[in-house]
Amino acid sequence: MGDDASKPSSGAAEPSQWITSMAPLAEEGSFVAATAHGLLMQPASVDRLSSDEPQIRTPLYTHPAAVWCVVSIPQGKKVASVDYRGNLAVYDLAEATLAMHEKAFERWCQSLIVAPEGDLLVAGNEAGKISIWNLAESNVTKSVELDGHAITGLAISPDQKQLAASDGSGQIHFLQWPNLEPAGKSKISDAPAWCVAYVPEGNQVLVGSGDNQLYQLANKADAEATVVATGQDWITNLAVSSGGDVAAGEVGGNLHMISNGIATTPVIKTFTASSGIWSLCWKGTRELLVGSRKDGISRMGRSWDWVAEVKQSEGETVPDEDSNEESSEEPKEAATEENESAETPEKADASKADSDAK
């Protein structure tokens, strides 16, 4: 279904493979990607790839339905993923063995994260339920039901004391971590809140919304949200680097790079991907992997160069070469963003994205 549903088929064309989620592995430069197709109940794979050649992917294992989230567990050298049916897969990279836990999270999960210690998984499903899966015990050890709206995003605070959850009603829920005791909520918008992420300081969260806005608010109950950036379509993906740079992706294909994080006057640059953005994943602080609806994985990079020194006018005095004083003129560095995908996209159908994707 999706974007390609209305287009005539040549008979040989295969449905586009969506890149719905990505995660870095412990091995430098290696990543895993979750995939899906237009028919969400059809089998889909979790693939391994290198950041140097992200379009070349090697399937690791398959799910019986579209895979929506994948996470890496470096401590145990494992990969975990959840699909459209709520099935949880745990794959051992060293042993190449797969454990499939059917209906582990009961319903479709749009969000899956791994606890910092690597021993727990946290999932949010479309019925508004958050569940903690213990990897050692292979079962759900704790769960909580919120307001009945789909959980669209999850994030654990940097100090590991709080869990934030975005939902389909435009709310952000704050819970104590790891006991999941409610700690209040904030209403962001009447549109769905599609994603949530903490800033490195941990005292603020960023929220991508279905009203095309990127919001910022304090991580406490009834906090007032302010607009950081305005897009042209739903902002459904967020990725914050360890240095505080923020990447915000739209389902229509625009990518907003916010260099100063949540500064009073953030530097925002907008790029256009060749297809709707469905997943984002940082490689360190200098490169971003962008998973799309139609065109696989692309890279966004940052390069550095010297700024040319200002030439002196004839009236200025040239410093004496024998002088012991150091010149105050030093080379300066400047960052330039390079967009490796400059084609104009075909905008994703928002209503299709709602029913088929988010």
C-alpha cells in the first residue's frame, strides 16, 4: 500500500522496502535496520549494514509481519526487534540464534528502547500500554496502562530516573524509572505527539508533532511547550547526538538539523531527502544515517575546512618578523553541512502514513 499503491505495476517491480528503525552495533561502523513493506502483515527482515555502504544490507532474520523497531544490546551482543503483531525477536549475534516471543507485547508497538544497563527492554503498544521485558527471564516483569492512546515514542532520561512517553492524543507522560510510577503529564497539541527525546542535560524533552511543529518543554507535569522549529509535514522522528545536535525528520521528506540544540537562538538548516523519512540514527557526532520510505538509507555528513585569512590593507602595519609578540590572528574553523541526497522528493501522503505506518 502506501505511496506506491496508486501507481500502475509493470509486473516485475517489487514493493519498496521501508527502513523503519536503525541502531548501532558495538562494532564500529556496523548497524542494524528494521524493514517493512506496504503490506504490513507480510514477512519483513532485520538487516545488518556498514555505515560506509548503507545501501548494501545483509538479512539477519525475519519477522512474520512488518518490523517497526530494532535496538542493539551491546552488553550481550544481541539485537531485539518488535513487529506489527507485537512479536518480540531477540537475536544473538555471536551464536546466530533467534528467539521469537509471539505476542510478547500483545499489540503493534511503535516504540522499543533498551535500558542503559542492557538487561531490560521497554515497549509501548497501540493500546497505550508500556511493558518492561526482562531479557534474562524472557518475560514481561512490569507494565502500566496509560490513557488508552497509542504509545508513539519512549525515552529514558540521562540520569536514568525518568521515562518519557509520547502518545497519539498529543500528550507526554512522565514516569519514574524503573518502577513506572506516574509522575504527571503535559498536553502538547491536539495532534498526535509522534516522537520524544531528552536533551543531553536531561532537564528538557523535545517532541515531534502531527501539527508540523517541533516542541521543547521541561520534563515535568503540566510544563508549557514552546516551538523550536516548524516543518511542512508531521515530524515523526528525532535523534539527538551526544554533542547535543538535533535531527528532526518529517514523514514528507524534510530533515531539520538543529546545531545549537535548545539554545535561545538555535541554528536550523533544512534539507530535503529523496523520500519520506522514517528513521534516524547518529554515527558519532559527525554523520547521520537517514532511513526512508522508498530509497533505503542515505547519509548526512559534516565536513570541516579552514577559513581564509583576511588580507591586510596597504595602510595596515605588517608585524615585525623578529617581534616576540604572538599574532592575535589565528585560523578559524567553520562547519558546512553537506547533503548527499539533493533530489526533490515525492511527498508522502499524510493520511496514508497515519493508517499504514504511524
